[in-house]
Amino acid sequence: MHKKQILSFYYKHKTGGFTTRLYKAWTALANDGYKLTYISTEKLPVENKNITAHIILCRNKPSTVLFWGEYFLRAIFAARKIIKNEQVSCFFVFSFFYSSLSILSGFGNGVKTLVFIRADDVYMSSLKSFAKLRTKLHIFLEKFSLNYAAIAVATNQKMMTSIRARNNAKADIYYLPNNIVNANIKYSKEKYSRIDGVFRFITASVLNEGKNILYTLQALQKMNSMNWEFLIVGDDIENTGYGKQIEHYILENKLHDKVKLLGWKNDADKLISQCDLFIISTIMEGSPNALLEALGTNISCLGSDIPEISEILAYPDLVFDLNNPSSLSETLDKFCRNNNYRLNIADLSLKCRERYIFNWEKRVIYFVEKVISNDKK
């Protein structure tokens, strides 16, 4: 059965979980028979016979403020032209920025918007430069989107609750957590620590203040045990300077023999599976894909005691207080010296893992069909 056309926006390819999950959603819709067109400034690395790129050319570079105004206007013009020439079923987008684009493109022609919210941008903007201006902008985009979109889907309960509390929304707001995508991969059970007795701790993320890796380094420095090594997988892809701060901390505190900066790794999951403990000390998460991927490898996991992480790591023994690096130090020392404790952490991590093995793509399609069926009534 031929299904209708879906429109989406994404201005260019970027490394990270946001992009990976967006492409996964597009591919799921395409495999289910939907025709999906995305509007971008470049062809994106997602291939499917039912996915079409509509490229718009912008004179300004993405690093300039003028680019966003130009992209915004050109994208709306392109979307409205496609709607005029084709029978579009709905817009499917990630984030309130792109939902604002789709809503303006759909005004006057009845095309509804489904928006998946990947992060609480109102909160996150308060942690960045020009915080007041950024926060006001994101509050506006959020309120505008929730007044005119059909359905909004958050990635965790905390985000859904916060957004509902801030808005008298006309859109229906739900939540759909990410799933573990690598649950069926068979990883080697060999651990380097069984050979040399050195416990490998590992984390994987973009390097910025929100990921809070310096906290973990501070905790490691306070440890009594010395039979450990810490691997950091990731880069400062937005050039925030945080990567340089980490490098400086490692050198200043003479940790270069024990802490390794590995950059991005395409096979990060295999590397994680051979380590002993995954640590995520983030201040805030929208979609903690790295944690879910780590759980998929069957590694033991510890994370910061924030709602987005404790929703996944749902046992007190698996979370730590961000206000006290010494508490994490004590936990890591205990992990190094107490085998029963390691077995307990491993068992609890496996229990958390089971709750996030489900068909995420099927649920995405459910929400798309919900928007389309409501549109017909």
C-alpha cells in the first residue's frame, strides 16, 4: 500500500546521537512505505529508495548569525512549494527549532506537525554563552511549537513533566525513551583487567561542560586505589574549549599515564564492552544514547544522580552525587577492591538493560499514524 509524503528538516550532517536517532526514524518510516523528503543544505548520509533530499543553497555560512535567518526563510519557501506540488501527510521533525519551521510551512494548508523533543533547550541554554538571549529564544520556540503542533514527544518523563509545567500547551505531549540499539550484538566477554589486573573505566560523549567529565577526573584523582585506567571517547565537536580544559587538567595533575583521550571511535561499543565500568557524570541529558549503548554491551554502569540518568539507572547503587566528587572516589575504590560489589553493580546494570530493549521504530511510526489519523477526522 502506498503511503503519503512526509516532510522533515535538518540543515546539515553532524556527529552525535541526535543525528543518528533522526536518521534511524527516517529510515524506519521509509521502510514502512512512507515517502520522506528532508530539506537540508547538503545531502545527508542516509540512503533509502523512499528518502529524497531537497537541497537549498545558502549564501551565508553556518558559523554566522545571518545563516540561520537565511536557512529559515529558504526552508519555509521550499517546504511550501513541495506542499503545493505534492500531497503531504505531515511534518516529522526533531526539536522546537525545526517544528517552528514546519508549523510556519504548514499554515494555511492543513499539514500537521509531529515534533520529537531531544533535549530541554530552555534549561540547556542557561548553561551557554549569551544565556538570557538564548533562553528567551528557546522559550518562544517552545511555546509557539506547543500551541500549533499536533503532538510533541519527549525522550524522558522529567522532560515531559517540565515542558508541561512551563506551558499551557494545545499539543498532546507524550514521552518515548530511546531504546538499546545494540542489544542483539554478541560482544566478547574478555576483559583487559583479567590479564593485567588494571580496571578500565570508560566514558563516551561530546566534550562540553554539560557532560561534566572534569568531575570524573577530580574523583579519580582522589582515589586510593591505583589499579585503574580511564578512557575518554569523544571530541569537542563544537569547539567549546572544554576538550582543552580536560587536556590541561590531565597534564597539570600528571594523569597522562592513567587517562587516555581517544577521540571519536566508530567501534566505541566494542571498546566499551572490553572495559569494566562505564561512567557518565553529565549535568543534564535529553537522550543518553551513550549510556544505553553501554548497557547494550553488558558493561556495568554508574551515572550522575539526575532525573534523566536515574530514570534509566533505576537503583541507588548505580548513581552518584554530583556535589561530592569524593563520594564517587569511594565508590570507584570499592569497585576496584571488592568483587562482590562488582558483581552487584553488574547484576543491577543488567536489570536496567532489560527495560530498554523494545522496538523504538515501531513506536515512532505509531505517533506518525496518530497525527495522520487525527488529521482525517
